[in-house]
Amino acid sequence: MAKVVQITAENFEAEVMQASEERAVAILFSSAEYPDCAPYSQLVGSLSTSFDFTLGVVSCDDRENMRLIQMFRVQSVPEIHIVSKGQIADVIPGVLPEADLKKRLEKFYVSDEARLMNDLEQAIAEKRFDEALPALNDALSKTPNDKKLQLLWAKASLGLGDTEKAKEILSKFVESDDQYREAKSLLELLDFHAEAAKKDIQGKEAIVYHEACKLACAEEFEAALQAFLNLFVECPDWNNGAAKKAMLTLFGVLGPKHELTWKYRAKLNTMMFI
């Protein structure tokens, strides 16, 4: 539970040493005599709320705290010490930019943003698309250019069968984006996702094709290729040669040098000319 506590020699054992056995405690050493300390204290206090950790504040202006200052060997103010399991796990001296300070704290705590991202990723992994999409819409209204959120939004839309919206967002990814390769793969597999989202599939061939598409969406490419090949062998003309077209699409996704492309292209060619 996030809280800000003034640390003294009297409460140090309970608020820092004992508390740090369960969760790391951040101790901020500051002084009213230094102008950087006040705004930095506000920033760290705000982060303690979003990261949900206990922030202990030690005033270096109080002579009664000299023992604590000496024990932690404080060199300058402001200075943050992270205490975990009763040991100093990190020391953050001076004033860091907010982004850099977050990165240092994320080694010990999870921010609200990271917690939300984890929840959304889990919801999509568990195919709870109806639950994830409203939360994604809300998050994107605040940070519309967040590529991670955009990719998750596209996945949720695909899961609900809305391929047009997914295509629109996936098409905007560029090579410099960290998520480009995954977005490109989803874009190439768009037709498979559309098929996988369908309900009440009727007919033996349609069911086999549907299950193969689901395998492709899960990136179980060899199983998908084998299923499409089996369907092609049994019914090569079904749905205008859909099984063969699906295999050719997967060859494009995998690339010409991939071992599965070589393996199943050879198998397909053999079946075509028997």
C-alpha cells in the first residue's frame, strides 16, 4: 500500500527494515536548504502512488537524523536509497529526469501503466476481447500514439472479427516501430484471423479449414500447413482452391528461406502433379 512516512530513528526498524522484508522501501534524503529537493520530493511522492510503494523521507535538516544519514553514507541531496530485505539494493543520487527515475524504480516496483498493460495482455491471451477492448479504447484516448496499445487494440479487434478496423491500425506501423514485425505478421494473417473469428461453421471441409486457420493465427505454422495440405489432397477444388491459397499465403509469411516453406512447398508440388 502506497504511503509517505517521515523516517526517524524511532520508527526506522518498523517502517523500513521490517517493511522491506515484504516489499522494497524507498528512502528519500532531502533538505529544505536545497531548492531541487522540494519539487523532486513531490515527483517521488507521486511515483510512490502510481508504483504503489512506501516512500520514507529523511530530513537532513534535523540533527536527530544524523545517525541515519551516516548509516546510509549519504553523499548529497536529494538521494534515494532502495532497501529490500533489509539491504540497500540501489542508490539513486541527485535529480534524475522523470523517465530515467521510472526506469530505476521499475526494477523494484510496477507502475500503473505497466500493470494495465499486463492486465490487457493477459485478457487478450485468454481471448477476453469484449473485456479488453473498452479498456484499450480508454487507454488510447489518453495516449493515442502508444504503439503497444495500438497493437493490442488490433489483436482485440481481430479476436472480435473486426478485420477492417484491425487492418486500418496495423497498416500504420512502420519499420522503425518496435512492434513492426508482429504488426506485419498480423496483417499478413488477416484473412486467417477473420476466418478464425467465425462461429457456427458448417460442413466437414469448412470445419477443417477453420481449424487450420486457428492454428495459423496461433503461429503453429507446421500444424496449419499440414492441415491445409490434407484438405487440398482430399478436396483440391473446395472453395476455389482455398487450401492451396492458404498455404501460399503462409509461405509468404514465413519467407522463401524458411525450412517449413521448403518442406511444404515440395509436398504441395508433389500432390499437384500426381
